[in-house]
Amino acid sequence: VSERNWPYFRAVLDSIPGYTPGRAVAGPDGRSVKLSSNENPHGPLPSVRDAIAEAATEVNRYPDTSASELTAELARRYGVAEERVALGAGSVGILQQLLTATAEPGTEIVYAWRSFEAYPLLVELAGATSVRVPLRGETHDLDALAEAITDRTRMVFVCNPNNPTGTVVGHAELTAFLDRVPDHVLVVLDEAYREYVRDPHVPDGVDLLTERPNVAVLRTFSKAYGLAGTRVGFLIGHPHVAAAVRKTMIPFAVNRIAQAAAVASLSAEDELMERVAATVKERERVRDALLGDGWVVPPSEANFVWLRLGEDTTDFAASCEAAGVAVRPFAGEGVRVSVGTPEENDAFLTAAHEYPRRNQ
Ligand code: PMP
């Protein structure tokens, strides 16, 4: 960066919020419980570890940039044509690819707020404009989202379940919303936490695709499949949308180890879904314990719970951190707490129980 260019770079950087990853902290006894990033608390299964080790012997070679094996496995798994599947370095990679394909200065991307904190960052990086539609209570206001669509709207992101509130939109309300969305707008159903859903009214976005070319589903291996560290996500959508996502991927974005780990994880799906079931059980236990202590916690269909603490947010998070439990505070709004192992959850519940209550 030359000195002449530097002021220009500074101006760009000043307007971009950056991404703050979930923190890890050490408690008084050296114990560290990280419940700040909605990660899977379990390490890779032996079969996945073996696949990673084998892929590691060939990292001197570039990966298969079209990820043919993984694409074929995903197409089989979801019962769709391969041309409907596209991959990226995590679902954030795919969001960026979608934005590269669609966004120009002046174009609008509509999404609920508060939702996944990467949305505003990625939209801004793409030079487009975010249109944030406030949640109604803790859930998506689909009427307001539909009303926020203009001629300049290119995409609407619907995060289902929503991060960080854990709330969902059901089949009837979602399809009624989709019926209102004009054809020129692509609706991206961000289903990063879909595997944790137990509410039967919540649609599987993939079931909505065939009849609706302007709907795409975003999934990830980072949560239920426990591969956050490898970075692999995928989109299922209309072949034209999938083709655009493929074209806008940086070459070789999904690396050799990520592809091998994802393929092995699909083979081990039954075992991985048992872990998901255990997390769901823990989610209910954590929520019940919090409700029993008088906290207000909306029902969650994801691998985290949401406490709307308002003014107390930062203080509550600091108090958890002092006990060695890292949670995710959104200052002035609330705290998102991932569901971990039973021991990790107990550490959090103890910290929450001991928090000197205010405004509750
Ligand atoms: N969407 C949502 C709603 C998320 O919460 C996350 C991760 N926190 C992602 C997408 C991105 O996940 P990844 O890039 O790891 O696939």
C-alpha cells in the first residue's frame, strides 16, 4: 500500500465494522468454557479424523475445485440434481459469493435485525446497502420484511432458526411470505442450525425449492457436523443460482481437508445426529433451568439460547467470564449462550444462578 493510497484505504476501513469472533476466557481455576460461537462441543469422530489425516498427506496438491465427490454426496443426501448444489468456504463464503454475484452500489439486501452479525459486514464489503427490519419481539416480522422490498432489492436473508434469538418461522407464514416476494428478489433461507429444529411446523427449506426458483437454502458443516474449523458450507437452489455461486467462488476455496472431512461426516451422519439430539436435550434442560431461575428465555430451535438482558447485558457477560464461561453479549440487547456439554452447561447455569439479579 503506497502512501498515496493509504488515505483511501483508511476511509474504507473506517466504515467497515469488522467481525468480532466469540471470545474464549480462562476462569479463576483455569477452567475455560467457550459458549460464545455456537460451536459443536464434540471433537471429530474417529472416521472423520482418519479422513482428515489421509487428506493431509496430499496437501501439496490443490483440491478438486469443483468438489465433485462432496457435491455428488450432497445431491444424493438431499435428493436434488447436482446442478442445484454449490459450495463455499463456510456459509459465510457462500453469502459473499452470492453478494459478488448480485450486489452493486445502490442495491439493497433486506434482512431482519437482530440477526447473524456477518450480514451487515458482508453487505458492506460488497458495496451494497443493508435494509434492516426490526424483529417483532424475538421473531422475524415477515410482513415488514415483505414491505421492505423495493425495485432495488436483490436478496432477502431469512435466518431460520434466527441467530441469536433461536426463534423460527413456520411453514404457513414462510410460504405466505414467499408468495409476496417478487420474482426479481432471491430469498436466501439461512438454515445453519436446521438440524437442531424439533418444531414440526418449521419447513425444511429444501422442500420449498422445486416450485420456487427464487429461493435458495444455505447450510453448513460448521454446526451439527462439527466442522467449524475446516470451513465448508453449501447452497441448494435453482441451477442458475448455484452456477452463479460456483462462478463467484475464489479458486480452490473449499480445501482438500474440508472436502474429505465433509464427505466422511455425511457417511457418519447417524452418529452425528445422535450428538445433535443430545444437544437438543441439553438445550431444553438449560432453558428449563433458566426459566426456573426466573430468566426470560424464548423457546430455541438452535444450539443456543437467548437472554434479552438490555442494560444488564455487558455486566452479565462479564460475570460469566469471571466464572470462566465465555458467552456472546450484544451490548444493550442480550446474551447468546451456546449449548455445550452437560458440564459446560452446568458451569454456565451456575454462573447465571449466582448473578446478582437486576430488573428481573
Ligand atoms: N449463518 C448463521 C445464521 C450463522 O450463525 C453462522 C455461524 N455463526 C453462519 C451462517 C456461518 O457459518 P459458517 O460460515 O461457519 O458456515
